[in-house]
Amino acid sequence: MSTNFRRAGAALFAATLTAATLVACSSEQAPQGGGDGGGESAAASDTIVLGFSQVGAESGWRAANTKSIQDTLTTENGFDLKFSDAQQKQENQIQAIRSYIQQQVDVIAFSPVVETGWDAVLEEAKAAEIPVILTDRAVDSEDDTLYESFIGSDFVEEGKRAGDWAVEQYDGEGYKAVELQGTTGAAPMIDRQQGFADAIAGSDIEMIDSQTGNFTRTEGKQVMEGFLQKYDDIDLVFAHNDDMGLGAIEAIEAAGKVPGKDIKIITVDGVKDGMQALADGKINYIVECNPLLGPDLAEIAKKVVAGEEVEKRIVTQDEAFDQEAAKAALPDRQY
Ligand code: AHR
């Protein structure tokens, strides 16, 4: 295939533009993955070289998402995957994307750690004629020609489903709720907060405090410990992911209370650890966020490289689980 030849001139231009930045950032970790990683494309004639910049390794969800991508975008499936972990830092993702442009990859895909601040680097990819696919999280840009497709869940809907269930179960009891938010400025943090707030508006569930736990178990636990010291009347926790909910369980138990009973917990994701806690009665409800995006990414990347039309927005289908549903789903859970 030779998208690489077609793009060589533009990519050379982009490489020149980015060289100074890359030299400046030379102490940071270069993207890692298959292929030779050199200035020339590593593509064999029929292989799609895809540079993927992952958010990090902050959660069980992220581990499952990375595995899905690495297991699907294989040599046997026609890909040369270059993979980099941004450790939850936007500057690392921008550096990785610039490096992929310099390497003249066929496609760039990434899951943006935060929503804003992407236009400049996406314009560089566009100038180099390298298509970009967003997975999992959206960018907040007025120019939707900067990417080909966005594959991922509807995070507002996830927050709304969580809030709807809370209202259905607990409205009328004057519950006081706290929120463990995801990474500040990330699409799932912004959207899940919004969806939940919209759903509980008009009920007597009151959100008394919200703070970021950065989607990690450790920070979720720390933030919950702070909430428990500050308030002695918390009835409900809405955690933007399972990991923070699992951290909250540890904090609640350490405070001598019973998670799932004294303090109800609703989370998002549906990874095995979360589902087990739900089956055990320590979490009360989980809205799923499907991390298995590798197959859709492979399909869309192949179409984009072949010059075929692709859908601008592909919404991943998610379920939701109460205790009985979690017990039934656990034996076959893939992640
Ligand atoms: O963007 C998806 C979110 O990122 C997941 O819900 C969370 O676990 C992850 O860190």
C-alpha cells in the first residue's frame, strides 16, 4: 500500500516542523512498540503502521483497553503497532503524536487524557496527511476535520444511567452524596458528572461534595478518607470508575462502616474487581463502559487507509448491572 509514498513530502515538512520540539523533549520517553521506530516508515507493502498514544495505566479499565488494542492490532491482522503510554500527561501524548508524524505512520490513534488543547498537534497531523482516529475519549475542538472518527462510549449517558438508578432506589430518603471524579478535564469526568447531576436534579438526593481521584484506586481511597473525616452523614458515593469505588470501599471499611449498606456506592466501568465487589454487596450498581475497542479501531483504520468513508462517531454499547446481574455475568467476564 503506499500511503507512505503519497505522504512523504507532507510528512517531511511536518518532521521539520516538529524536529525542534523533539530535540527539546529528548529526555522524555520515546514511543515504544513494534517496528523499527526510525525516521522512515516501517511499513511493509501491505502492513498498516499505526501509532497509538494511550492515556496511561491508571485503572483496570485502561489495562483491558490496552490489551484489546495490542491483541487486535497484530502483525497477523495486518498492523505494525507502535504503542506509547503517556502516564496521564497531555505533554507526553503530544510528544508521541509528533513522533508518529515524524515516523510517517499510516494512521495515528489516541485516547486524549483531557478534552482541550489538541488543535495544534492535530493540524500538524493533517498537514502531514496522516489520518487520526480517537478512541475512548473525545477532544473538544470546533474543527471536526482534524480526526476521521471517534470510537467510544457515551459518557453523559453513563452518568445519567447511574443517576437514574440512584433516584429510582433512594429518592425520598434525603440522601447526601459525594462524588469521586475522574481526571480533571477528561471527557469521562466532565460528561459523567453532567449526566449524574442532570438525573438527580429534582430528586432529594443532594451532592454535598465532589473531588478528583484521578481514576486511580489509591487517590479514590485518599479522597474518600477526606470526605469521611469531613462529613459523618454520607449516604451515597458516585465514583466515576470502579477503581476509585474500590478505593472508597477500603476507606469506608477502615472508618468502621459497611460499604454497600451504611454507604451505598455506584460506579462506572464493570471490570472484574468491580463486578466482584458488586456481587459481594459492597458496590450497589455499576454502569458498564466497554473497554474492548481494539476490533472497532482495526476496522476503522483499515477503511481509512483504503480511502473508504467511515462514521464520524461510533458509540460503544454498554450495559448496567445490579447485584444479581453481576453474579450472572461474572463467570464469563473477559476483563
Ligand atoms: O476513559 C474511560 C475511563 O478511563 C474509564 O472509565 C476509567 O476507568 C479510565 O481510567
